[in-house]
Amino acid sequence: MRIDTAPISLMIVDDEPENLNVLGDMLRGLGMNVRAFPHGAMALSAALHEPPALVLLDIRMPDMDGYEVCRLFKADEILCEIPILFISALSAAADITAGFACGGVDYISKPFREAEVLARIHTHLALRAAYVKLAQEHAHLCVLECQRDRLTHMMVHDMRSPLQVIDGHLEMLQAYLPENLPAEPQSHLQEAIQGTRLLGQMVSTVIDVSRMESENIPLHRVTVTARQVFQAARAQVLSPVHSHTLNEHIPEFCPPLFCDLEWSARIVANLLANALKYAPNGSEIELGAAPDPCGVRLWVRDQGPGIAAQYHERIFEKFGVADFPLGPQLESTGLGLAFCRLAVEAQGGTIGVESEIGQGSTFWFTLPTGDGGAMRV
């Protein structure tokens, strides 16, 4: 069998001259560049100067055995990816296991058979080439993804200004409209204002997710109450057109939170916006907080269509969405809950959901406490 490729550099390390000669002649006959060494230290020094594509390594050698040579190869950042095949008369299970444990990829027993040696070399060279190609393609995809994210970030960032102009003009229009304007036009105008603000929040979420993923976002931690967080979240989301009943459940004594108020309120606002989006009109939505072993547990509970168990992890991933077989299929960017997860984890908390189809959903997250004591809410 002949490997049709550019000259490949192989290394043979064996203290027996006969093995070096037989293996070397066989592989050179295939057009390979073969370097043979009787000692591990010599092989290591030569490999550092010119790394081979593959190493055939004996185990029983004086001064430094093959296991130690392999470990030294794997400990070096330049040599660690080179496939090492052990060739040895030691064929006990313990010897073979030790070879794999120190980083070898294959094991050939002496006396070796030419066809077997060539087949194994061919296989591992092909695997190594495929791995290198895959790594290169992955690096290229990472570059493309980074370029796409930068372009998306620029486009989304530029959307802020026109959205602010639209929102401002809608508010001016609302201020100058006659008080006796019929209810239907007033409702349409309010919905347009609310929709513009929601789009602005989505734009902010895209930018914030990008910043958080790059760990380029400062946290300004302060000691606040759960009620303060809820009040700030309400101001971001609620409008006169909402028909839901909103209740808060916070015990009289609840530990203070030590968190970034802006980001924590945004978390609740995102969860509250989801509840308003999916819960039936006129249903109750609950905001709650209570002491937790991890600090304080906050939640938003709705009576919406519920979420199947297989989506409980996925919905917190970037662009992750769930199907709602019993409810409306509303459009979603799949970024709101990803933002919540990043914002919670950045503050040392955890986030999750408890939900079943047809039973509503409870989105919860934990945040650390302030001074460890209790504070009246």
C-alpha cells in the first residue's frame, strides 16, 4: 500500500537498531521522511526543532521509557497534538492500558506485521488531517460569526435613534390630541407607543446580550429591596392597555438584595413582558420574592399555556424558543430569556422555570443578599 501525499515526516523511537532499520526502510519506500532515534531524549529535542506528523514509539528503552517520552510530548503545547503509536513486545492488558493513559492513540505488538503498521499509520494520519481541517474550519466560522455579530450590533445600535424619534412624535401627537377623541383611536395610539417602546427594549436587549457575552458590561451593585426591583420593572413594562391583574407576594421581612438595580429590574421586566404576552387577558400575574439558601428567590408566575419540559433549558439559550401547542404562536427573538440568564449569572445567581403544558409558568431567579440581615419591604 502506498500513501499518495506530500512527504510526511515520521519519527521512530526504538533502542533496537534492527527495528529502526526495518521500519525506516519500509516507510521510506512509501516516500515518507523518516527520522529514527535510539533514545527518547534525542527524539524530544529533534521534535521540538521540527515536529513530526506521527511518532512510532517503543516502550522498553534505557534511561527513559516510552511512557515517559509520551507524557513529555503531551505536556508540550507544540507537540501535544502529534499522534503517538506504541510498538512494543509488551502485550499485557495493563501495558496497553498504560499506553493509552499517557496519551498514546494506538498500540502495535511486536513482532509487527507490515500491513498492520501501514494501515494504522494511514488511519491516524487521516484522522489527524481531518482534525486539523476541522479546527481550521471552526476558526474560520468563528471569524465569520464575529463579523456577523459586529455587523448586527452596528445595525441594531443605529436603530435606536429613529425609534426614539418615532416614540417622541407619537407622545407629542398623544399630548396634542383633543380630550374627547374616541376610545378606539386613543387605544390604537397607545398600542403604537407601547409597540415602539417594546421594539426599543428589544434593540437594547440585543446590544446588552452582545456586551454580556464579551464580558464588557460593568455592574453597579447596591443594596435594594425586592419591592424596589419590582417597582422599577413595572415602570418599564406596564401600560393602561393591559388587562391583567398584577399581584405582589413578598414576606414582611425579606433579606435585602445586593445587586445591580438596573439589570435586575430589566430581568423582571423581561419575565413580566413574557407573562403579559402569553397569559390570557384578565388573568392574574404574580410577582414574588422570598428568602432562599442562595440569597433571595424572585419569581414571575402566569396562567399562560405552559412550557413542555424539553424546552426548559433551551429557552434560556441564545435564540432558543419553545412551541406552545395549546396557545398562540407569537413571534419571539429568542434573546429576552438569554439576556435574563446572562444578567443573573453575572451577579452570581441562578435562573430557571417551573412549567407544564396547560398549567402556566413560574420563572424564577436568585440574587445574593445585601448585609445578610432582613429589611422591611
